[in-house]
Amino acid sequence: MASAGVAVICYWNGRVKKEQNNVVYEGAKVNVLPIKVFHGTTYAGLLDKIYATTAIDRRNFELNIICRYPISSQEYKPIPIKNDEGVELMLVVPSRSGVYCIEIYLEEEPAPLKAEAIALLTRETNGVEVGDDGNNNGAASSELSNYSPKIGNKKLKVMEGRKWDGLNEDILVNVLGRVGMESLLLDAPFVCKSWYKASREPQCWENLMFPRYIKPNDLDYISEDNEGENEISEKGYAERLARKYQGNWSVTAFVKFIVNRSCGNAKIIKLPTCCMVKALEYVANECPRLKVLDVSSYNPSINAIIPKYICKWKNLDILRVGRFYVDEILPQIRLHCNNFICLSAAYNYFQGDDAAFLVASLPELKYLDLHGGFIEKEDVVKILKGCKQLVHLDIRESGFL
């Protein structure tokens, strides 16, 4: 006889709230679906079924499973389900308590990618140069025939008897997706034909971290008296790109070229400081899966149109901006971005009702960066009290009004 199944009502897109003798699930757009779970199901099997049923992106979200567990006929407790034993105890609830089904509440937590993305936004990118126009179809030149591939500035040691073109394509795509824009453009395509082919796969272009300065005339912004490691790298990039195209190209065209490589799969984008409005518009229309956006430009035209395009990025959960229009951008984030967790708006004036507006719009914010700006001490207290899930607040080098 086949093992009996247990009806499990699954809730997601919300948060668990414990009340006296009860557990409730709250959210603006809570989804509910029943699933059938059989006795003997493992914790891994339960997760597989939940991800398949809810269509939650497993690569980007980890799940906390909370069972609304009956302690008595009039009392419920939130019990986390974290292993096989927890699943087994959950599935015997109907037979022990006389209920017809089990209720489980899902809380979505950003996968480790989010921590990596937050870190990426705090450090500068390596230089970039377009290395292949496609005409040689990835065939290595004589100069590169004995080439050792590299990641960043570190060369990979080639083991004797092993051929780089013999790597499994799925593994190769996975690796190339981590090396960064510079290597994808300048290094990988010239190793061999298989690497050229792999470097064109959209999965390699999910994280698009543009350098700040990519035009010859932008080099003037890099002071010779203040050339750190990142500035030198970006200056080298701009100079190489200038030699490649001799100045006959536009930043917007370059951004479009890179974005097109992703075929709509881009999840992390850091735009150059010299980005123009048309480039941001293109990103808005071509990158619906975007999760992390860095537009730390102080171009008034760029910052003014960001609220207009928030509605196109339903999955956005990390945003870095230059000029910060609180009353325009926060309502859009609140309305369209259910998983938003991180806002960076450095070097801004934060005053008046801005703090109250922030708390009302994004009470579940976890990361907030306001360093280098101006903020009232009372507003800092309001934010700390109102955003109860806040784990990181940066107000370094800020002036207090």
C-alpha cells in the first residue's frame, strides 16, 4: 500500500509574526498553495518540492521553513523545520492533533550572493578592455599561443598533460562567470575556440561591474596626487580602451554592448560614473532580472529618472545611488521590490521628514549606507528604532545637523 500523503498549506512572500498563543503570517502580497508531502520525505526532499511549487529562485534565496505547530487546541508556536527529524515530527501533527492539514510559513533570505554583491559595491572594479571583435572566432594569435590564462592579475599555472580546451563546458562557463568583465573581454576569448564559445554564454555576463572611468577625457578626474591601486587600474583600463578605439565610441554604446552579452540575465550591474540617461534606460528595458544596481552618479538627470524605472526591477534588493530623492524613490521601492534589503546613498543631506519616510517605506531594511553626508542625531535614533531588522548602518564621516 502506498504511503499516505499529508496536506501542507504553504505560505510565502511574507513574514512570520508571533502573537499571544498564536502565529500569523503577514505581507502585502502573500501567496498560498497546498502541497502533498508523503511520510518518509527528507528535509532535502521537502525543500525540492517547495522550490518547485513556489517557483522561488533557489540560486538566490534560501528558505526558512516555520511550522505553525499546535501546542494545544488553542495555542500555536512557530517551530523551525531544519532537518529530517523536524519534517518527521511535522508530518505526524494531523494524526496527533486532529487537524486536517499543516500550515508552513516560508521566509526568504538572500543567498550568499547578496553578501558578495554588497561587498562588490564597496570596492572598485578592475580595468576593462574589449579584446575580441569576433573576427578571429576565438583563435589564438601567435602572441597568445603559449598563453597562461589569468583571473584578475594572477596567472593560472598550466599543468602538463592537461588541455584547457578540454574542460567541460558547463564547468568552464561557471568559472568564467566569476572572473570579471576584464578577463571575459580581454583574456578568455583568446585562449582557444572552446573558451571563446564559453565566454559568449549569457551565464558568464550576470555580474556587470563597469569601472568608473572609461573615456579618455575622464582621466582628468583621476588626480596624480591621489592615485590608489584602484585608480591606477582604472586609468590603465581607460588608456587601453582609448588606444583600441581611438576615442571614436560612446559610453552608452559600450554599456549596450556589454548588457547585450547577458541576454537579459544580468543580476548585478554597476554603471560607470559617466553613464548617460540612455544607458540607464537601456538597462531598465533589457535587464528585468536585476537584483543589484549601483548608479553612484551625481548626474542630476540620471538620479531624477531612477524612480521611473524601479517598477521594471521586481527582483531588486540592493540599490546604490548618488543624489537621493527620498520622497520619489522610496515609494517605488516599497511598491515594487518585495525583497529589498540594502540602500546606499552616501554624501547626501538627510533631514526633515526623510527618516520618518524611510522607516515607513522600508521597515524591513537590513543595510543602510549614509556615510559622508549630513543627518540629524534624532533621525539616526528614528532609523534604529523603526528599522528593527537593520544589521548595518554606516554614517562614517557624516556631519550632524
